Amino acid sequence: MKARVAERGQVTIPKALREQLGIRPGAVLDFQIEKGRLVAVKAVTANPVDEAFGSLSTGRDTDDILSDLRGEL
């Protein structure tokens, strides 16, 4: 597959490649030079939910919290 470089250096990634690689609008690509070739790799972006998961500890175990929610004595 081929794509032409526009005046401002922009290139359109062919649709078949975008679909195969899961590149969606807003995806971030990391560009590198490897052995004289331009290589684009999907950048690993941190998911804010994954980063926050587990950070709001209550200091109580799950059984204790469930007992309180169920109204158990």
C-alpha cells in the first residue's frame, strides 16, 4: 500500500491498515527510525481508570464493608 506525503508532511494511513491495526481517531503514534526506515508504533497511553484503580483504599476489608451494607450485626 502506498500513500503520498502532503505539503505539510501529512500522510493518510490506508483504511485497511487502520482497521487491521485498530488505529482509531485520536490514537497516538510514536515515530522512530529503524535501519533507515520510518516506523510508526501505536503509543501506549495510560488509561486513567486503570491508574486510579485501587488508590482509594478505605482501610477495611471487603467482608467488613459488605456486612455493613447488608446491615449484619
